[in-house]
Amino acid sequence: MALKVSLTHKHGKITMKSGNFYTFNYTGFQSDPRPHILFLNKISGTHPTSGREWRFVQGINLNYVPRQDRRRFVDDWIANYSKSKNLDFTWKLVKRKYPYIAFAIRRYFWSPPYYMSKMEHLDTIEKINKTIVGNWAKDFSKKLKMKIAQIFKRM
């Protein structure tokens, strides 16, 4: 089976939809055990070149976005969401409209299902503001900048 990209993913009782915010516990974390993501898509299937099986969701982890950019992005998202209610976020849209958050895209394995637990859909503006914007303590952007600086230093 070739790779299949889907804009929805059912995980337990929650159906993740592209352009919506979610938070969950993730056991395969490197830095962030409870990511706050804007869901982009689900990728599943076998890679045609490598033959490896892919089974992950992609999302923008807002904990990796600097605080001032996080606030600006969420405000813009809320303004667009209130107009449309149907937001399909794609990689092209992120690169074109929000290039300052493109580096925060992360992949999370959805299979086996124990990788992602305690999934919560942030379905109201109040929940979004409280969880994502109000959570100033979680900011991994500095850690990411340090890694990038080390890579460039080696080059």
C-alpha cells in the first residue's frame, strides 16, 4: 500500500481534524511529554522507496514557537476560524502564510495507540487561550534554536 495522507484521524473517542487544536500525553517524546498541536494530517502506509511503514500524525507543536509568535498565530487562527469553521491546514499553507512556525512541525506515532493518551480537543476559544497562549511556562523554542546553532557551527 502506498502512502496515504488524510486530513482526519480517529484516536479513541476523538476524531482529529485538520486545522484544530489538540493536546495529549506522548510517551515517545524527546523534549515535550504533553504537546499542544495544531493537527495538519495523518500519514499511513508503506513508503514506496524505503519500504518502511509510516503511521504518524503531523502537527505544529506550538510549544516550540516563541511566545510572541505563538500569540500572533493563535489570534490570526481565531480570526480565520470564526469566518470559516472549516480550516484545512496543509504544508503549503503553513510555508506560505506562517513561515515563522514551519520549523515547529512535528510527527507523532499513533500506532501502537499507547503512544498518544489523554487526548483533548481544544474546541473553544477559551480553552485555546488558556492552554496554548496562557501556558507561558512551556517554551521549547530556545532549545530548538540552540540545536540549530550547533548544526550551523559544525558546518
